[in-house]
Amino acid sequence: KLAGCTLFITGASRGIGKAIALKAAKDGANIVIAAKTAEPHPTLPGTIYTAAAEIEAAGGKALPCIVNVREEQQIINAVEKAVKTFGGIDILVNNASAISLTGTLETETKKVNLMMDVNVRGTYLTSKTCLPYLRKSRNPHILNLSPPMNMNPMWFKNHCAYTISKYGMSMCVLGMAEEFRGEVAVNALWPKTAIHTAAMDMLGGSGIEKQCRKTDILADAAYCILTKPKSFTGNFIIDEVLLREEGVKDFDVYAIAPGHPLMPDFFLDLETDMTAMEKERYGADGAKASTESASAKALSPVAETFRVIQGAMSEEYVRTTQGVFQFELSGEEGGTWYIDLKTKGGSAGFGKPPVTADVVMSMSSADFVKMFTGKLKPTLAFMSGKLKIKGNMTLAIKLEKMLTQLNSKL
């Protein structure tokens, strides 16, 4: 269906952008890889040239272009090169994105600038530059990888700058779909669950992939959208919802670990994915847990958890973590608690830490116990608003890694 079509994809050297490119390449499409990784990155896989080789191998034609979407001239040069090489542009996928899940006071100005420049300004300028060529296409599409705009304050309070930047991409869809109605289709696509990419590994740490789906689900959903007529416009599409409508029944094929509870993605209220909640609400035999046993679980003693943590302390944990964590707990056994993994042999207990905390985590004492006993994933707690984190996010992720090692003892 996309044979001979030219797709201009930002951030296509890896992850979701590359998956969409490979899906289109199987039809024999031309792919412009507009990304900034020309030299191998020290920690992230792939460059525009390795992506080009994969696209050619899949049956498409590739044009790798060094594009940092923060630089307007680089966008213009790549678009001109694409038109010269392939004769036009039929589809634009605005996939390039920057993320920093930090509160207002913790977000450095340079991070704010990065997210606004890449997510909002980059999307806007790339769309603006491609539009004159898209209007000449038979079935032109712009697809932004951005969420439906959910005005629930919980999606703003922990990472206001990131939310503004992603909703900025969605507002481009809202405005441009109406402005170019009848000429160019403009839609947004967002995953229902977390997708396993290098960015997710960085945010969630080791083991996070079990709660994720493969990039293939977004590639399949994008393909469905991009092969629809240009009258299909102004939609905020969730991958799973669209694919179900298209007749897909088996979603296990998209799971990294089939059967494992999946983590809902940002900006979708938890009701949109009941998997994790149902695991907590129902017993192993599927019968509904009684309220008595649920409240007994909620009253699991925080002090006992800290006693076990103190007993499990080791020089190795201190050496590899080098962080001090303060917990502000509400509810039963609430108050201030700490884990010091920076000073000598480390320590844990009630009250403020002996030295200033690097990370302050606020949550209910019931959720704290669930988190430390492996019943609630810290990433899920954070994304669903149960856990608020201030301070060093890298150290917060290190603590999650330590938790997975401690779970057997707790």
C-alpha cells in the first residue's frame, strides 16, 4: 500500500521511529531517516546509517539525513534533499521527542528548552517545512507521536514541562487537522501501554521491559492510519483501540513477556488498563479478595520493612548506589523515614537522614510496603501518581534496581 510513497520520519535511527520505517519499507516505501545520530552513541544503539541498511534490507529505499529538529536549517536541508531524491514527500511522522520526568523546581532551564525545542517547536517547524510538498501528494498524512490531551492535574503535577511539551505536539494535530482539512490528514498516535525502547530502559531500569510491549504495536497502528484516506483526520488514536477495531485479537504477540501485567502509558487514566489493578484486587484463584485481608495487607508494618532493609545493608549497596533517600509517608505509621546508601556501611530507619537527602519520595505507608515487597512497581506507582519524587531521578532508578534484589528478603 505504501510502495513508492516517501516517508519523512524524525528520530528514525532507533525505537518507535525505526519500527514505523521498517514496516513501511516492507511495502517498498522510500524512507527519509531524519535523526541526529550519525556517530555511534556511547549507550544507545543505532545510527542513521545502520537504520538505512536495515530499511534497504527490508525492501525500502533509505535516505539518511543528519537532522537535529532544534535546527531549522537542518530540517529545510533534509526536506529539500528528500524532494530532490524521491520527487516529493507523502507522509511526515513527527516521532523525535525529549523527556525529563522532573518537577518544576528540579527541571533545569536547559532541559525545559530541550523539551520545548524538540517536542513542540521541532514538530511545528518540520510540519511547516513539509506541508507545501505534502499538499501535492495524492494521499498525504502527518502523524505525531503524541497523547490525547487529558486535563487530569495528576499528569501535570510531577512533570509539568514534559506534559506541556507533549500536549504542544497534540495541539499541532488539533490546529493543523482543521487548517488543512481536505488537503492533508493530521493525526496523533499514542500507546496504551509502555513501549520497550532505549528511553524506557533509561527511565525504568532493568526488568522494566517485562511490563512493556514491543515497538511493533505502534508500527502496525501507524501503518493502519497512514494507509487510510486523507479524510481520516484530527484523531487522537490509541494503538490497541485502533488495532482491535481493525480485527486484531491476539495482543500477546506484542508483549515482551506475554502474561505479565503491563504498565499503562502516561496521560491515560489508570482505568484504561485494568491489568495491574485486577492483579491487586483478586486473589490467585481469581476470587475477589475480602476487605479484611486487603486492609490487613494495607497495615503491613513500615518499621518491619525498614528493619529488614537495615539487615540487608552491605558495603556493595553503598558503593554502587551512593545516594540518600528520604521517605515522607502518610497514613498508618506515617512520618519521615530514610535509607542512607552513601555513608560508611549505610543505615535505615525512622526520622530524617544523617545527611541531606538526594531523593525525597512521598507516598502512603501502605503503598510504600507494597513497593518494597514487590507488589507495586515503583515506575507504575510514579506514573499513576501514587509516588511523588523530588531530586535525583537517576538515583531513584538505582533504588528500584536495589529493590528487585531485596524483594526476596522482604
